[in-house]
Amino acid sequence: MSTGLPAVTVVGSINLDIIATTDRLPTAGETIGGGVLQQQPGGKGANQAVAAARLGGSARMIGAVGNDAQGRLMLEALSSAGVDTADVAVLDGDATGTALIVVDRDGENQIVVCPGANSAFSLEGVEFQPDETVLCQLEVGLDVVLEAARKSSRFFVLNAAPAMDLPAELLERCDLVIVNETEYELIPALVNAKLIAVTYGKDGSAMFERGRKVAEAPAAAVKVANTIGAGDAFCAALVLALRSGLDYTRALAVANAVGADAVGDPSSQPALALLQDYVALTTNAADAGQRIVLSE
């Protein structure tokens, strides 16, 4: 249920995550036994839409699934989290996207994505309202992301993951780009971005304007269970925090706290509190001059 936070429309991927949890990640050509297998909803787009909804935002998902059992499961998961799925296409000729994931005991992972329907949908007939913030990633076709940027008239956000070269037109249209430190290094053009948020894992996050650091916030301390959905939760929280009027430093702190909660949850679409609770948590910690520590 929305709590008066900005409306966020996510254009992106919807995947079934097939996850094998092992003591350690295999090396090339190696077989490791004793894994534990599970399946759950995922995809960077779906993860971000679910996180936005669970944080209390009004979330709409634009993407595609196959006309199969996995697609129906993904739609049900989105709807049950409070995400509007009216503009999710169900495609007859393509399977629902699938991610094959291996996670070790420290939460590190290896991922192979089979895009399926994610690479076959378009934005034909889709419109964005003037008050909608649009959030994209790069697990769908770059042409779809460019079209979303052109159609969006308000705040446009790109989570530039996975890393790839970005057209100048797209980069200039972005009001905010969100990446991790590796992606920041792999996309040199980002140094010219109008506004970019970079995450550094246990070292927190920072905001840059045209390459100049303008804000930073430390990470929240928490025991790691799974890192798969943490970056997506961070993205959703940062967008909602900024669009709600928080300054860069406060918005980063709130997003770090949300990301920490996500890291402590084994799900790709973790349970989250409302954004206002993280705002209160970080405000109290800042007032007391303390490092944020979430329950382990």
C-alpha cells in the first residue's frame, strides 16, 4: 500500500531465480556436491519494483514473461507484493527469463542469465504519467531502455547493470545513474554523468556530480546471508528517498540501511520495512553519532 511516496515505474527484467547454495563457489571445470537448491522470483527489474512497493511506494512494472508456469508465478509474486502488473506482457513465443545462481556461505555469487522474454518485449502502447519516476536497468534490450528514456518526461534513473557501453544520448538523459564500484570502473563515460551514486559494499556509498564527490554515507553493519537482491533494494530506496526530498547524504544513508536489510535476507526479493522506518533509524543514529547496526 502506498504511503504517499512518489510513484515509481520500473522498466526491466523479470526472472525465475534458480539458486544453488554451496560452501564455496566452483572453479572452472569443477563439480561441487552438497548444494541446496531453491527457486524464487527475481530479475533486477522485478526486484526493484517489489522493493519499491514494500518500502511503501506506488510501483508499476513494465516487462515481459513467457506464457508458462514460471511466468504465472512471477506475475503472482509481483502482484502479491503490491506491484501493478497491468503492463507486463505475456509472450507466447518466449520462455520466462531464468537466472542460474550459485551462492557460497559468505553470500558471494556467480550468475548466468537466460533472458528469454526479457529480450523480446517493447514499449509500444506504454505511456508514462507526468508524475512517474522511471527506473531502468540493462538486463533488457538497450533499445527498450533508450525508448523509455525518450518517453519519460520526468525523473529518469538508470541502474547501469550489467556494465556496458552507454550511448551519449542515454547518459545525458539520465537524472541519476546507480552503479557499484566495479561497474563504475568498467563504464568510463560515467565520470561525465550529471548525478551518479556508487556503492562500495562494506565501505558504503557516495554521490558524484560530473565526477566530483558531493556526498557519502557509511555502510550499515549486518551479517551477510545473500547479496543478490541487495543492490536492487538499494536502488529502489535511493530513488524513493531522493524523490521524497531527502538530501544526498541522508538519502544514501537510508538506501544503505535498506541494502543492509536485504543482504541479511536470503531472498532475492527480501522483506523490508517502510521507507519512513529507515529514515527514522538513520536519523536517530546520526543524531547519536553512531554507526547503524541492524539486527543479525
